[in-house]
Amino acid sequence: MNFKKIYLIFGLFLAQMSFGQEGVAVYSDYLSDNYYLIHPSMAGAANCAKIRVTARQQWFGQDDAPQLQTVSFNTALGSNSGIGAIIFNDKNGYHSQTGAKLTYAHHIRFSRSDYDLNQLSFGMSAGLVQSRLDETEFEGFDPAIRGGDIVKDSYFNVDIGASYHYLDFYAHFTAKNVIKSKRELYTDVESSNLTSYLFTLGYVFGLNDDIWSLEPSVMFQAISETKEKTIDINLKAYREMDFGRLWGGLSYRRGLEGAQYQDRFGGTVKEQYLQYITPIIGVNYKSFMFSYTYSYLTGDVKFDNSGFHQITIGLNLNCKKDKYDCHCPAVN
């Protein structure tokens, strides 16, 4: 195997490390007022019904580059319940998957009035995913390759989670794919353990008579089978405007385990950690929301220098007139 092939394989591994699970991959789009996409307990937690549409494209100019599209909707149902739905399409080279999730969440309010935010939420999403492997262009040099077919397999799984909001503070925990699902798409290579865990903490500080606000947050992700772990360190700033809100931020993702590779010049073995730097900008104009994120993969070994682009478009519906007395943009 030549060095070009080694770099290609290693670059693909780094790009997909921590994101290779079935279902909706966890990128940085949750920072685009889209926490429901990864935390089912956020269904109906806000004072508006929310529609969010995302489109992500990696490595422009490369054939069969990874891409992801999602459509999500969530709304309150009565005073203590929420429902939601997610549809997604994810394509990565010869592998692709489409799926849908339905969510129910229950919210328990401890506040003495409708203006104080003190809420504990529980949510569960049930989803069906169809995975496909396009082998029509494969050469039959491996007995595991069935040759000339598009192989499909479907499975059912469940996500469960909890959220807690207290004034300007919030915390989320989600376990994704908690049911063991044995699939046959990659014969005996696949594990039935698809579970991963997400834990998010954040706080929003009001500044300059609440014209500005600052939101630091962290998200920890762990994949059960592979023991991969990553951490996101995020900082967002908000500016209140007459027409709505301007905001922007920066996210840094770091893998806690490295991958070894051989330096092509010196021949020494080195270790590289997954590292993403993601700036994000957004605007809320009346009932509409738009955001753009750009993720740049750092390190000596990577497949492409063009980065990862993602756009999110949103619409808020049936918003309540009374808002919580807090700095809580994900809820207010």
C-alpha cells in the first residue's frame, strides 16, 4: 500500500471518528438553536414550536463526500408534554442511511410562577433507520463482497434523555441507541452495541443591561463499543436587536484518544488527535432563524483542506407572549 492510500484511509478515519454511529451524527449543528436534534428531552421545552432544516457538506470537489440533511419539528402538547419528529438522510461514500424518529417528552415545572424557569424534562425517541451499502462498483476480490448489489438493512432503536433548566443554567443527558440491534449489512464485522452517551452543561450571562449575553457550554460524548470520547468547548455571544437577535460563537472539539500513523519522511510513529475548530454565525429575524457553521479539521494528516460547511434554517411558530425571566435563548 503506498503513502497516498495510507493518508487517505487515515484521513477518512479521523474525519469520521466519533461520528460513525448509526442515526443522526453529532456535529456542531446543535449550537444553531437545535438542541432537540440530539436531546429528545428538549421536545416542547421552548415557548415556541420549532422547525429546523439543516444541510451539511464535507470536502467540496470530492466525489461521494459525506453529506447530511435533517428536518426536525418539536412543539409543546398541553402544559406538561412535548412531541417532535426528525427525518434525516446521511451519505458517506458507498454507505448511506435514511431514517425517522418520533419523540415524546414530559416536563415537570417546579417554579412558583410562569416567569421563573425551573424545569425538569424527560424524553424518549423511537426511530427506524435503513442503512444501505452500494456494491455496484466493487470488484469481487473479497469473498465478503456480494458483488453488484445495493445491500440494505433496517433496524429500530430508541434514544432516552433528561434535561434540567434553572434560570440561566441548563444540563442535558442523552443515551442514544440503547437497544442492541444486530444488523447484517457488513456481515460479522458489525457490533450490535450502537449506544453512545451525550452530556451537556451550559450557563448564559447577561451583560450591559441584557443587550449582550454570553453563553459558555461544554458537551461530552462517549461511544460505548469503541470507547471513543470527545469533548466540545463552546462559547456563544448574543446581541439583542430591534428585529430580533444577532449571535455568533466558536466551538472546539477534541478527541480524547489518538490514532497512530507513520511519518512519511522520517518514518517515525506519531499520534494525532481529532481536533475541530468551528466558528458559527446566526441571526433571528422575527420568527425566522438562519445560521452557518464552518468546521476545520486540524492536524498533519487529513483528507482535504476545504473544511465542512453547514447551513441551518429555522422557523418558530405559535410562540407564547409571556417569556421566562432568564437569559435562556434555547427556551425563550
